[in-house]
Amino acid sequence: MIGTPVTRPRVAVVGSLNLDLTLRVARLPGPGETVLSTSPAAVTFGGKGGNQAAAAAAFGGEVVMIGSVGGDDAARDIREDLERRGINISHIRSVGEARSGSATIAVDEGGDNLILVDPGANNLLEPGDLPADVLAEADVILVQLEIPLPAVAAAVRAARGTVVLNPAPATQLQPEVLSRADVLVPNRTELAMLAGGDQPGSLPAVARLARRVAGEADVVVTLGADGALVVPNRGSPVTHIAAPHVAVVDATGAGDCFCGTLAVSLADGIGITAAARLSVAAAGISTTAPGARGRLPARREVESLAACLAVRNVEGA
């Protein structure tokens, strides 16, 4: 078992904050198709930034959230939820004339989802809104792409600690941003977008594509129900971490739980493969309840499950 740290790791999350409307459906709709919800809609909290901050706090990190909300009632609720989780919200900017970000999420009976996002105030986060001193002091800076790319670039420039970049949603990135990432955490779709190629199928193909975009970064590719692939930047072998067998209720936010757990683990000085193993376990647990933040596990539970996950070297990678 990986020991609990004596001091809480410091993690700064720069990213989006949303209020989510989640609808349960028998199956996800196709183009032009109307599908009725099978139960009343649920209003919960989301946004990749907020989800990752919540997961990091649940795992034991000292977390500061940096982002932007509107001047509406949703903004108050978003702040209160994060504050209840022990997250520092003093660097969340309010834009009075804007709506807070929102998402509409359809979840089918197998836990798969379809997500539509209105960025709202998230699109108004500017480089000048970022507290450079906070970013410089953090052990790990965790950033995603549901905020404007100039803000992403400013965040990674200001970092002095480890930069974890989750390139989601998938888009092309400036070389400057990629070059400043210490750890890159894409899924298969995002990896293909970064590389400008087709989605890789086999694990060796995933590893080869990861090396094309990695530069000096370690790459951890999330594979959903297939776990994760760790592609170190040098030296260590490529390893596959199997996902746990769990009863999936809702996979919304599983990738965000993975990233938040990974950030705290790295801030605690845990190696990339062991940190990814913990993150696979945490993400698996998170899928067993509805909502992006419905089931964010504490460290002890994650460590117990992670110890049971199979880890193997990938030949031909």
C-alpha cells in the first residue's frame, strides 16, 4: 500500500465550472432523433476543472480552484459546492453580466453518456485573471481545455511545479503549450487529434502515437473500461493498467476523477505508473454512482482497490 503523505499536496486547478442537467435515457439518441428521459432530470455540478478539483480534494489534496463564473444564482451554488469540499475558491472570478457555464448530459442504461456544453463565463477567463503567485507556488498545476487557450498558455507559463495537461475537449494545441507539459493525459480521441492521425487500436499503436506528441512529457492515455496506458518519456517500459470490475452506473466525470487523483499523487512524489494505478482505481469507483461528482472516493478506498489491479509491460510498444 502507498502510504498517506504527512502533508497535504498542493494542487492548483485551472479550468471550467458548470452546472449540469443530467437526463437518464434508455439509449443515447442518433442524429435527428428524439429520446425521452426515463426519470426526472437531476441538477448537479460539473465542468472539467471543478470535477478535477473535487476529485483531488476527495483524495486528500490541498486544492485551489482558478476559474470564472457568471453573476447568476448558479455561480453561488457552484462556489458553495466547492467550498463544502474544502477547496480554496478565492481565485474564482465573477463576471456579473455573464451566465455561468452549463452542460446537458444524457446517460444511457449502460452508463455511457453524451454531453453538450454551453461554456458561458468559462469563455471569459483571461490570462490576466490568473494568480501567477499561486500557480508558481503549487506543487502541481492541472489544466484542461474548456477555457480559452490563451488562459491555458498563461497557466502553464506561470507554473514552477509539475504541469499536468488534460487536452480535453480534443483540439490542436500550440507547441508552446505542449512543450511545457510534464504529464499529458489524453484519451484515444484526444491523442489522435494531437497527433493529426486516426485513433489507435492496439496498445502498441497507442504507445507509438503517444511518443509522437509527447516531447519531454510522460503520457498517460486513459482507455475507459480498458484502464490506462503509461508511456514514460524515457527509461521505464510502457505499462498497461487494467480497470477494476465495477457495476457502472454513470461514466460521466470518470476521466476528471482520474486526473484529479493523478495530480495529488504526483504532488505527493509518487511515480507516474503507481500514480496512474491509483487513478484508474479512483476513476472506476467514480462510475458506480450517478453524476460527475456523485462518488468521489477517499484515498484509503482507492489504495485498497489499486493494489488489486493488474499491471503489465506492453511488448512491441
